[in-house]
Amino acid sequence: MASLVIRKLDDRTKSRLRVRAAHHGRSMEEEAREILRSELARPEHQQPLNVAQAIRQLFAPFGGVDLPEIRRDLPRKPPDFLK
């Protein structure tokens, strides 16, 4: 098996990794391996969702809602200040 050294890891990231590892009952090294393993298992073409896509995906199983069309008047003519 190969080894990997990560240099210049900021303290905040290291601290978050340590807390996450403790939460899962793993060492920091094993937690880093699991993060890499799970992230690299996703298909490469799969793009991360933006907020709108994430919300849509979350609520799609409940079905949509048909909203009535709102009739609107034509926009008024803008004022002409040069007269």
C-alpha cells in the first residue's frame, strides 16, 4: 500500500478532522482514508449540487404544486425627464 504525506494542513482543518474522527470512533489517519475513499467513489462527472438543486432533489419525492397563473397589466411607460 502507498503512503501519503499532507504538508501545510492548517490548524482548523486538522482540528475538524480530529473531532470528526473521534465522532466516528476512528483515528485521524483512518478518517482521512475514509473521506478520500468515499469522495473518490463518486462518479467524476457528478457535479456538486447548488442550493436550488439540493432543495429540488430533497422535495421532489413529494410532488409538485400547480400554482395559478397571475395576470398582470402591461408595464407602464417610463417617464421622460427630458421634456
